[in-house]
Amino acid sequence: MKRRLTLAMGLINSPRLLFLDEPTSGLDVQSNLIIREVIRDLNKDGVTVFLTTHNIEEANLACDRVAIINRGRIAAIDSPERLKKTIQSVQSVEVAFEPAGLVGPAELGSIPHVSEVSKQGDKFRLITADPGQVFDGIMEFARAHDIKVIRVTTLGPSLEDVFIRLTGLDTRTRGEKPLTDATGWSQELSRELYAAWTIARKDILIYYLKPNIIVSGMFFPLFMFLAFAIGRSAAPGVMVPGLVAITILFSASSIEPVSIPIERRMKTFDRLLSAPISLHTVVLGESLSGFLYSLGISLVPLLAGILLFQVPVISIAPLVTGLLLTSFCFATMGTLFAAYPTESPGDIMSILNLVRLPLIFIPGVFIPIEQIPEAGRFIMFLSPLTYGNDLLKAAFSGATHFNPLVDIVMLSVFVLAFQFIANRLYVKFNE
């Protein structure tokens, strides 16, 4: 009754285009036939009907054109009969014997030209590319085993056979490659990267200009830096890398803690998790949006230092490497914290700031590393900002606490660790 009511509600406005999702799922035979008849009548009257169904026989009977979807993509689209013609090699002979139970699939598999045998109720289905030869073989088999053939039917490929071949489900048993064979790791990687970019582009369009993003990503680190830097005698070559590093920390980690809780509240994040892409791609795409935002914001203090304070860049390589690795590292950290299952951005920001605020006092941004107590130095080694700030200093002054190669390796380790932990948390919280 509910299915009929739903269909009736969809027809109130006499639509010319109608979308139906599993309209006959779970119905008894009579209701199933009634709804199918209604759909046929609507189509005869000129209504275009998009029907999604897992019932392949229903698609075969009701549809003029069928699209088969595999892993979120259309693997093939055509009329049912034209789709069947694409796999003419998958023909079969259905046979029943009397008395039943005297022979099995193993014995019937010895008939020439039979590639596979399956038992279906009291009948056997023999897969073959030459039904005529198999028909003769069945007669000889029956005479040799002194049994009677009570039914034999030659069948062409079904739409179900097409679906199995297209999705590759039969490659284990029939030894044939699916029509949509694996495109190779390079094309799969390209597809996943494109999906990650699509996720990042969505965040760019929706969240980059939100006031709370601008305040937490740009103005907050700027005013905090000025509060500690004004009145100090440190050279601009030391202060500018610190300002850039802090700007990256706050801007890169500000997008996902805002965007993901909002999308949870709007239920769009659940839709993203159910998309036919890996969870690694979702985490990468979310991190990519924070990474790009941070790169753009960090150019502001960088250009200000170069143009206004005349701070020279003595080495481009550590500057570019430091910007890229530090931005992606803290963007991934923001994605990690956003895994916490809440619909309130404030909840995540509060937890995140418990980590971000102490970080800025440890890595030598405001306090020289040489002046940090021994206990603080141990904690300093556990902060990615330490290595990011050190790498940026190499670009401006050349004076670093660590070898730049050590900075690069440690930032890479933090990126991989944050990505791994973020993936595990999203799996745990979304089971």
C-alpha cells in the first residue's frame, strides 16, 4: 500500500519525467504486476521513466534502455537485447533428466563444448558457445547412462549474464576477462586523485570565505604574532619565517574542523562517505582543501616580508619545500581532528586549539631553541611546527637548528602518520 501511495504522490502533478527507486522491492506478486503495468501505461503516454532496480529481470521486462553501473560508473548502456548480443559466447542449454539424481554437474561437464555446468533446482544449465553440438552430446550422454531427457531448452545470454560479465564477477569461474577489465593502477590512481580534487574544490567554493575561517586562519595568527613580536629586537629574517609558519599552522588546520561538522549536520558528509571512492581519497581531498587555502594565505606574510621589510630569500628550495610540506602536514592534522563525531565546529576547534596554542611556544618561533629548557626541547622534537619553521629559516637566513634534510624527513613522517591515523579514526567513527 505504501508503494502504491508513493507512486500516486509522484503522479499528482502529471510529470513528464519520473524517477522511481526500487518501486517493486519487497512487494507480493500481485502488487508487483500492478505497478509494472502502471509504469508501462505511463511510458505509453509519453512519460520518461528512470527506474533504478537490483532486479535484473525487472529491468529486462520493463526498460527500453538499460544502464549497468559498476563501482559508481556506467559500464554499459543500451537496449536489453543489444546488450545481450555483446556476449553471444555465453549461451546455454537447460536440461532435465528422469530419473533425477543419477547424474551431477561433474558428469555433465565431460560433454564436449561445455565450459561450465550449474544445477538449478531439478534442472542443469550447461554453458557453451555451441548449443547445437552440446544438444547432440546430451542425447549421447542420456543413452550412455540409460536415462531419459524430459526437457531440453536452448537459451541465449540473459541480462544477468551481461551484468556478471561487465562487473567481472564470473572471471573466477569462466576464465574470461570482464568487459570492463581493470584499467590499471595508473588510471585508478588518476580517478581517485580527480575525486580528491573534486572534494577540495567543493570546500574551496563553499567555505574559503566564511568569516570564522578567515578569522581563525588569517587574523588570529597575525595578531598573536604581533603581540609577541612588537618591541623585540629579533631580526626580520628570523621573525618573518615565524610569522609564515604560524600562519600555515592556523590556516591549514582551520578548513576541515569547520566544513566537516557542518556537512555532518546537513547529512552531506554521509553521502560523501558512501561514494564509490576509497576513504583514503576522502581524507586526501579534505586535506587538500586546507593545503591549498594555507598556501594562498601564507603568501600574504611571505610577500609582506619580502616587499615591505626587504627580507631577502637566499634559497628557494627550502622555501618551496617548507611551504608545501608544512601546509599539507597541518591540513592533514585538521582533517584528523575533524574525525571527532560532532556536528558543532566549536567542539572540534576547542580541542584543536588545545594542541595548536602550545605548539607555537615550543619550536623556537617566539623563544630561541637555545633558550628552551631541556624538558621543552624533548617536546620540541615531537612538534611538526619545529621542522617547518626550521626549514623556512633556512630559506631566509640559512641559520637552522637541524639539517634541512632532517626537517623534510620529519615533516614527511608527520604527514604519513596524520594520514594513517585520520583514516583509522574515520573508519572507527563511521562504522
